[in-house]
Amino acid sequence: MNRKEVLELKRRLKKDACTITRMCGCYVDGERNRVVKLSETFLNLEEEELYKYLEIAKKALSGTLGNHLLELAFPLSEESNGGRQQFLTALRNDALQNEDLLERFYDLIIEHYEYAGNYLILLFHDAYDVITKTSDNRKLDESEEVYEYLLCAICPVSLSKPGLGYRADENLIGPRIRDWIVCAPESGFLFPAFTDRSPDLHSVLTYHRNPAEPHAELMECILGCTARRTAAEQKSAFSSLIQQAVGGDDDACRDAFYEIQQGLSCLTETEADAPDDTEEPLRLTPQTMEEMVADLDIPAEEAERISRSYQDEFQDEDPILSHLIDTKAVEAASRQKQEKELVKKVGVLERQLEDARMLAGLPKEEDAPDAPKTYDVILRVKPEKAVQIKSQILNGQKCLVIPMEENEHAAINGVNTTV
């Protein structure tokens, strides 16, 4: 699925466009006990309640593809009789009317879903008449096909915070009654996937509110798919492999990481300049990684170890290039580079100043006893002029006297002082 297809489904989750036929659910406590079950004709809900459920449904389709939203393919074993894909297909085909299938679905989640507190399982059934679109994305009146799907949201249920409130029945201010609140979904999935604006029974789209710590058990144990890493997990693994490949020197690790991040940023700029012939994002292959680190300012041995570690870490799937870029590190690397260039320029200026001192016959700064660290007057003159400069006492004040010929000129701080 691409971003347009996800947005097309999300835009329908509002009162005037919603066609959700049924909603079922099960409230589970921290001891994995069922507390209450729901089974509602969705459009018959009270308006305020309906809006709240629509907000939850939209949240289960929110976030970034490849990070919060991961599309997974069912293995062939799960598409045969008794497989998870076959089970979800049966749930969808019965439009959540089969109580036995719903019980099995709740049991599957309760058995495998790892969550310490209370949570609510919500399952929506919808049938969307997919409107035909022309090549310029203009809609036509007739429906091309019906996309029938299930949308699942697993929402934490937490106790409201303690506080004070007005208790109308007693007409006083006192402790507020605490109740259990359904929060935004922690996890969820869409089945089947909506690929090329058509149902794809071979794929499912999963949702993870915290991509740094996704629920792998949802992907593997509940849906029967091979788990994929989110962009956040890929970025963390990438940073760790560089640190391990470079070694224990923190400064060396940081410099190597900054250097590589700048290299990735340059590859991204190259991608942006290339013709956009496909929506498929650029992936960082082991070969591209090896070529990139070889051109960076990194010792050859470290570059080789980084390339090998990268190939081992991402042997199952080449990560999307943009997922590995740390924008803060790129900015820090740019600042560090500027600082190094500035230090280099200061060093050149200091050498030039020392050369001028030697030409003027003055001692080196480190050789001068009690030499001040700064100077009020700094002269820069031609070598033949330096030998003519003399120190004299004029009107009781120490002065530097510089003889001037008629054809010679002088400037002080850029201002012409020749009379």
C-alpha cells in the first residue's frame, strides 16, 4: 500500500462518508480475563459515541508507512486451511456475525498479546464501493468493485488521574471519581491490504503507535507473518553496528557516525535530483553502502568492518535510505566540519603572524619573557622596510618611527594615512 491508498480509507472514517456495518469488541483486564463484550450495528450508535469510535479507527491507520504502518505478506502455510489468513477471511466474509469466530479471535489476542494492563479489542467491518478513477485521478460515478475489510484496534484502558472536582449531588468540592478511560490504539491491523485500490488477500497492514518498540507478537503469533523492523528499529540497529565496528573510542565512533550520516544525506540529495519514475523509495544496498564508506574520511579497516556488519545486519531486507538518516547528526556533523575548517584557518593566520614577527626582527612569542598574549599595535611591512623601523622617545613617550619615502604609502586598519 502507498500513502494515497491509506489516506483514501482514512477520509471515509467520518460521519457523512462512513459505511462501517458492524463493530465488535472485548474488554480484557490485567489478568487476561474478559470483562465485557461489545456487538453493535455501527451506524445505530449515539452520535457522540460514534465519533469517538471513528477517532480510534482513524488512529489505527495513522503514522508513517514503513515506521508506524508495516505491510506484511502471509506465508503460504497461513493461506491454507487452518491458517491465520483463512481465519481472518472467514471473519470478514461473515461480517462479524459469527460468534464462534469472534470468540476464537479474542482468545488468539488474549493468549499472545503482551500488555501488562487492561485493554480493549475493537474490530470494525466495512464494505467500500471503490469508485473508478481516470488516469488524472478524476472520479467516475460507477463503482469498480467492493473492498470488504476488517480494521482492528487494540487500545489500552487506563485509570483516570486523581484530582479534585465539584460533586453536584453533595454540592461540595471533593475527590473526583476515577474511572477507566479508553486510550488511543497501541496496535492494530487492516485486512486485507488495499493495494492498487483493490483487496489484497495475501497482505495485511499493521499499526504500531510506538515504532521503537512495536508488538512483534502481533505480527508473528496473532497474524502468522514474519515480523519486519520499523524505521525506528532499523535506525537504532544501524547506529549500533557502526559503534561496534569502530570500537570503544567514543570520539572515533562519533566521527565515523557523523561522516556516514553526511554520506547518506548526499545519497538522498542525489535521489531527489534523479527523475521520479517510480514511487518505490531508494533502498541502501550492501554494495552502495560499501562504495559510500570507501569514499569517506574513515580508515580503511574501519570502513571494511562497517560494510561487513551492515551486510550481516540487514541481510533479510535492504532498509529504505531515508529511514537511516539522523537529521540531528547530519546538522551536528555540518557544524563540526565548519568548526574544523575555522580552526584550520586560525592556524594559517597564526603562522602568517609569526612569519611577520620574524621578518620584523621580533622574538617568537614563546621566547619573549612575560610576553603579553595580545598586542595593541601589529605592523605588517615589507622585509626591506622592517629594518628601518626604530624605537625612539619623543616628548617623553615611547614611539615607533617608520621612515617614509615620497613614493611610499601607508594604511592603518585599511585607511590611507599617506600625506
